[in-house]
Amino acid sequence: MGQPTRRKKNLAKHKEYGKIRRTRNKTKDIDQILEDLLPQNITKYENQPIDENLPGLGQHYCIACANYYVDDNSLQSHYKSKEHKKRVKRLKEPAYTINDSKMYGGLHYDK
């Protein structure tokens, strides 16, 4: 009858599928989290209003990882996890600034 169907190429090679995958799991950047860790912004995350659209009604939030958790037990186990410890260690490093990039690029900069 007909010929066998050809095998399709991998969808990962197509641009539109790659873009969807890159932006679907977008999280906060390190500089945004550092801004959230300032003393005037921490109180905003500690006393959040109840939001029915968030896990755990928005009451269990890890500021360092920018994630909501269902209950306090899952939040406490997250604090012990390897990914949380890596994120906290990365947040302790000094932030990369525009002056740093100019210095490494060989341009003059203001300290």
C-alpha cells in the first residue's frame, strides 16, 4: 500500500519548543533575591496575606529560593536540602556589578 512513515526530527531542535522550555521554569535571579533579603523587604514576605492561588495559601515561603511550600514540614525539609544550601551559599558571595564587568573588560571604572 503506502510507504512507512518517516521518523520525525527531535522537537528540541525547533526554536519555538526550546523557547517555551527555557521560559516555563523561570525563577528569580540572584540580584532580585538579594533585594528581597533587605531588612525592609523581609517583613513583606514574613507576613503575607492569605492567597488561595498559592501552595499552602502563601504562608510558607523560602525567600532565598523564591518558592512557596504546602506546609511547614515541607518548608523545614527544604531548608535541609542540598539545593537550598547551595542557593544560600551563592547569596553570600558578593554581587557582580557593572563596575566589575568594566574592570574585567579593561575599561576604566569608578570605585
